[in-house]
Amino acid sequence: MTDFLRIAGIIKESIVDGPGIRLVVFSQGCKHNCKGCHNPETHSFTGGRLINIEDILEMVKDNPLLDGITFSGGEPLEQAESFAVLGEKIKEMGLNVITYTGYTYEKIIESFYDRPDWERLMRCTDILIDGPFEIDKRSIMLKFRGSSNQRIIDVKDSILCGEPIVITP
């Protein structure tokens, strides 16, 4: 069912979920259950609503000011195949893709063999913001992140180099 996503919501214009003006899709469903999570209503896998990917693409097409799309959560990797389909179409439109995840970059990369859907999503992701939210490392001073253990990673360069390339905003 890669034509649909189960989402908690959409923000049509955001400047806090990555650089530039972004449409943000909040995935519904997350196993991490981070203490102090900013979006605990996204944890249930049965909550939210189903939306056709084409409807999201129409929202993007309707806003020429967008620089890209951000996949947030919940946990986008729980619906990696559908988010990859959407991400590939966004890339075809010349926009960039940011994916937030509670998994670390290293865990994602080592799972490529067993999780080709994760690899597909990473191949269309420009920037990955990785790692679980850790309340004891929380900082409101961090750009695009909630806790200092989370990293902003250039995915394409990281895959080419074989190690995470961390971006400092």
C-alpha cells in the first residue's frame, strides 16, 4: 500500500523543521517512546489518518515557495517504502528531502541488507536528523534538533564516504 501514508498531520509551511520553507509530514506510529517526546500523539500505529501520496504532492505543487519536504514523526522509517515513493517524487520536482528518525545513521546503514525500504528512503533523503530524543540532553538552542545527541547528517556524502558526515548549521 505504498500509495498511502498513515499520518498524524501536515504543516504546509514551516521554517523550524529544516532549512528554508518546508512542508512537513508527521508520520503516525513510533516504537521509540522517547521520554519527553514533543509529539507523543504520533506513537500509536492506529491513530492519525490515511492520506494518498498524490494529495501531498498536490499540496507541494500548490506552493512554489517551498524549498523541500520534511518527514517527521512518529517514525518515518516505520513506513519507509511509502515515504521513499513520496521522496523520490519530491526529488523529481527539484526539491530536497529531510528525514527525522529516532534510529542512528549507523543502525540504518547496517540494516540496508534486511531493510531495502530503509535504503530506498535514505537514497532520496538529502539530510537525516538522527537519534532518539534524550530529555537529559535537551536544548532549545539547537537548530532543527531537540537534544544534543541528535545529528544533522548529509546522507549522500555519508554514503559515499562510508561514515556519517555531520553538518553544523
